[in-house]
Amino acid sequence: MPRLKLTVLQIGVGLIFLMLWHVLTVYPISGTPKQVQFFFSTPLDVLKRCWTLFASGEIWRHLWITLVETILAFLFGAGGGIIFGFLFARKELLAAVFDPYIKAANALPRVVLAPIFALWFGLGIWSKVALGFTLVFFIVFFNVYQGVREVSPVVLSNARMLGMNERQLLRHVYWPSALTWVFSSLHTSVGFALVGAVVGEYLGSSAGLGYKIHEAESVFDVTGVFAGMLILSVFVILIDMLVTMIENRFLVWRPQTSLAAQT
Amino acid sequence: MDQATSLAAVALNDVAITFGPKVGGYTAVSGIDLSVRPGEFVAIVGPTGSGKSTILNAAAGLLKPSQGKVRIFGNDLAGLNLRSGYLFQQEALMPWKTALDNVAVALEPKGVSRSEALQRARDWLTRVGLKAFVDRYPHMLSGGQRKRVALAQVLIRDPEILLMDEPFGPLDAQTRQIMGNLLLSLWAADRKAVMFVTHDLEEAIALADRVVLLSAGPAARIIGDFPVPLPRPRDIAEVRMEPTFHHIHKEIWASLRVEVQKAYAQGEGT
């Protein structure tokens, strides 16, 4: 499909949705507008609220905090995942011994950890970073583990026949192979870092996007909740675009079709 | 025999290779006696599943023989045979490195500095005709071009022995001829010992000084050893027109055909 046509259709769907929302909440179709607006707000109100949030400069601080939490959670999670992924993939025994514990830890819904982390790390950013870490770590860990173990045996044999020692194999074969898998899961892991940050903020904090949404919710300010959600979505899309740019930069060597392979 | 063995670049003495358990495992080859002199080009031919690659892997040290000995220039082989270069049938290039880096990295284990390695890699890529493609990643190259890169990657290390496992198998007929001629011209420069595995008898005769014939598996043995007295330098395409070529081909094919039929009969049985 031509790009232009696609873009027009994509915008069309959004506009129709907003029109429906507007019509149903502003005109007395499904009840008195006042009542309906209490539950659903109106698109114009939400946009107006977003505008005030940015115009007053209030939102920047919250965006910044959420961003910092996301980045820290991603860096720590990815770092830990890479180190342990490598270690476990190269040491069979370690992987075998820890296997049930890794699975058990990964099976745990992370939300239940939030109060514990709040207790351990306080209500500041570190409890959110910790929550994001637990999400990112496992994604990256499993991907690196897989990446190291699924190195093509022919490429590996070839590298060994070229006389590479363990360190050189690590640098030229295992590491790039694992990195491919890390990058292919980058969208997922960055997304989860953000989820960890926002959920953490939502459950107990004094700043961040999650906090703003929670604050609005606790006074039944539906407009505020939707405004927070809208800002959060745009924020996520921007981060995702950044990730795509980084990915294209690092995976130039890959044929285009396999870029779609994501976990 | 012992004299010949100690002079040989590669010598296999009574080698057998069994996969799986010692009893009840699958014996791919057994009783293999084969030696390749320095500077000699030996082709190993046999039907599918005759353990051609298995023998090559034993000479490379990638497989440890269950029985018998592998000697490289008179020394018992322990671990990988790093005096040899191995050209694989499958894709063996590192997909995350450019052609240039793939070739240059082969010099890193030898302790060659990065800048010198890059310089020499450029030279080698020029010699295999890929001067304009040094910055391409493997997926941007054709199958034949990737083989050229792989050939440069192996040869830049200047190994004393070349082990080749149906290296041109996946290529189309024309590309195979071009690659065969390229290989012969590169080989003529410094005549390394070559073990070249193929199922293509014509290719084997056109390239080699000697054709070794394996029986059908399991427990394949060497059932023929034919010298190829064709003059060098050869052109792969033209040498096929020579009467001597036909003569040798006829002689080897008579034996090979029986084994191919055996291999097929077994294949249908399973």
C-alpha cells in the first residue's frame, strides 16, 4: 500500500474515534452530557488539560523522573541480564543448578514486589528502578542465554579453525551473536522498563507520570487520567522511535527481513 | 609405509570413527589409511553418507578418531589442527562482520596488528576478485562471492594444509567452474597440501592430482586410489575435453557407480 494512503487511513481511524467520543459525550445521546462527561470526559477537555500541563511546565518534572527511572531500569536490567546470560550459557552446571529458581523468579508477577521494594528502597526513584530491573533483567537474560547457545555451530567451528582462543571467540562470535538477540528484544525490554517505572510510581511515589495518573484517579478526575495516559502514550512512541533508530544503527549487517523477528 | 607417513602432510593410519556409544553406535568410516604429501592435491569422492566429511573433520581435529592415528607432518594430532585451513560447505562467515573484517580477523590469533591485518585482507580480497566489495556484509554478497571471502579468510593465514568440504557444492555450475579455476590459480602459487571432499567426480578429476574413492557407508572404506596424470596448469572447463580425462573418469566411475547404487539401495531401505 502506498505510504500516503496508509498515513491518511491511520489518521482517519484516529479522527473517527475522537469524533465518536466527542459526539457521544457532548450531545445528549446516551444520557445527560454532565453525567457522561464525569465518566468519560471529552477529547477537547483532555487536550486542553494536556496543554495546561505543558504550558504551566508542571509535567516536565514528572516526565523527566519517569524517563530517568526507565533509563536506569533498562541499563541495570540489561547489564545484569547480559552478564548472567553469558555466564549461564557458558557454564552448563550453573545453568542446570539455577534453572528452577530462575523460572520461579520469572513466574512471579512483579506487581507484588512493588510494596517490598518501596519498603527496601524508599518511595524515591530507586524502588521504581528496582521494579523495572526485575522486568528487564529476565527478558535480556533469556535472550542473551539463547543468543550465546544458538551461535551457528559452523561459524563457531570456523572461528576455532582460524585459531581463535576463548577470549577471541567471546569477542568476535559469542558477543555479537548475543547482542543481536538483545537488540531484537530491545523494544520489549525498553517497554517493560517503562512499565516498571510507571507501575511503581502508581503504587507509591510523589512524582512521575504514574503518580500524576494516580493523583487524578484518586479524586475521580477522569480528564486528568486520560491526559496522563495520552502523554504517556506519546512518550512511549517517542522512546520506541529512538530505539528503532539505535537498532538500525547497530544491526546494519542484518538482512532487512529478519528485523521483524521479535520476542 | 612409515617413511611415507612421516613425510606426509596429513597421514591417517587405520582410522575408524564411530558416533554414539562404542557398542551399537554408528560407524561412519573404518580402516582408513590415507596420506597426503606436501604440495599434493587429493580429492576424496564417494556416494552420499560415505563419511567423506568425517575423514576431513578427523584431519582437522574437529572429530577425534575412535581408533587409529592422525599425524600432521609426522606429529600426532592433539586438539585442533591449526596448521590447516578449513573451507566449509555451509556458510561460515561471521554475518556481523564486513568482508574485510571477516578476512582480517583471521590474522588476529596470529598476533598480527590490526592495521597490517586490514592491509593484507584488502590484498587478499583483491586477489579473489572482491576489491569493490570489501565493505559489504555477507548477506549483501552472492553465494559465490561469500565463498571467495571464505577462501580469502582461510588462505590469508597461509596454512600448510587446505581442507575443503564440498566448498563449491551450493553454487551454480558456472560459478563452480570459476571458483575451481580461482582455487587452482591460487594453489599453483605455493602448492599447499589439499584434501578436497566432493561428490562430483568430474570436479575431483579436474582439480586433483589423485582421486581417492570411498565405499558406501556405514563403515566406509577406501576402495580406490587413482592418480590423475593431467598436465598443469589446467582449465577446469577445457580439461574435461581431454581424452585422458575421459579415460580416468570412465575407470573411476565404474567403481563409484556400484557404491552409489548401494548407497541408494540403503537410502530406500530406511
